[in-house]
Amino acid sequence: MFNRPVVLGMAFAAVFAAAPLAVAQDDPVVAKVDGAVIHQSDVMSAQQSLPQEYQALPIEQIYPALLTSLIDSKLVAIDARDQGLHNDPEFKAQLDRVTNQLLERYAVRKVVEAALTEENLRKVYESKSKEGSTEVKARHILLKTNDDAVAVIKQLDGGADFVELAKEKSTGPSAPRGGDLGFFGAGQMVPEFEDAAFKLDAGSYTKEPVQTQFGYHVILVEEKRQTEPPSFEDSVEELRSEVAQEAGSAYVEKLRGKADIERFNLDGSKTQ
């Protein structure tokens, strides 16, 4: 089923990269290598470090290959210690780097886990749901130059129909639809366009051309509406991601504020 060298590589990756599983009370020994034991939990941890397609396989199907890989890993580790490789300065430097990386992840994980309580998530949800969300229904006429846009605005001021002008003069893909962009919310358009559109009252158009990376726009807002926020259950994954990011960033910022940090140039010289 498995190519043995590939599985051996996976097992080594599992040993160094996988987060250890909590050892259950019922965690039988599944192998002994010169007296060193391998537990069932070691096999399960190695399984979690495999690519998704292998994790989906029944454990019984991949157990023999996983166990062989873990045994091989244990054999190499025992032999390395017998050779005294664990005392090599290069190994100790690598071990120190890995230890610091694992400590960093573990510390941040603890902070994030403490922040991801349902009570805290619901507080964030309530705060956000009170803010509400506004969407606008808009049309636009996209033109190549500022002068062209100014000329269109003069035509609108004179009573010209926006839809017909969009069909006739807009260079954008929405021209056949009379410049119709439908409803959109915050973050869905480029900032310059979005800022101008959300400042307009329903039924009004921009009196000055709006420049973006695409050209010069004349924007008409036809309607504004408040949207209902999604339910807590539908929002929980997004909330978890946001709260985790904020908690991790706040933790690091707090540490920076308490630490005595000196920065130097790449060559080791002092910065100005």
C-alpha cells in the first residue's frame, strides 16, 4: 500500500512536527524497540500528520506501515544517542530552534484557546450585529479620461438618462446593462469607488469624477438598504478566526511593550 521510504519520511515529520496527543489511560504499548516503548497514541499522532488522503483511510489499513515507520524512527534515534550525536553543537542549536518554535506555538495556542470561549464569541457577535450592515444598489459609467467623465456629468445635469448614457459611453463590462452593478456591501469594491458610493444619497450621482485604477467613474446610487446580520451559528467560524487573530496579536504586542529590544543592521552594526 505505502512505499516504505515515503512512509518513513512521513513518520520522521510526524515525530518532529505533530502536536503530541494527550496520553489516554487506555494507551496500550504497540511495540518495543530495545526496551523503548511505542504507544497506540504515537501511532494516532503519526496518522494525524499524514496528508489528508491518507488520514481518510481506515487506521487498520495503514497501521502496519505506520508502526514500521515509528519503529524505524526509534531505531535511528537510539543509534544516534549511542553515537553521542545528541551532544553535537549543531544538533543542540537545531534542537534549541525547534524548542523555541514549539514553545511559541504552544504559548500562542494557550492564549487563543482562552479567548475562544462561547461567552467571548457571543460578546463579539453582539457587538458586531448592533453595527448593522449597509448595502447600496448602484450604476456607473466608466470613462477613460477625466474630461470625458466631466462631460457625462454635464449631460446628466442637463437631464440625460443615466442608463442610456451608460449603454452609450461606458467602457466597462456593465455597459450593456446600463452600468448596473447590483447591490454591494463594504469591502466589495475598490476603496475610492466604495467611499464615493456610500456617501451618496439614494437617487443621486457623483458631481465629480471618481478616479480608480480602472479609469474615471460617474456613479449613481439607486437604493440603500440595511441587511440582517447572519446568525451566531452561521458566523461562528469567522468569529473564531477574528478573535484568534486579535488575541494572538494583542499577546505579542503586550510582550513587546514589556521587553527591552535592541535592533541592529544586517552586518551587526548599530542602527541610527
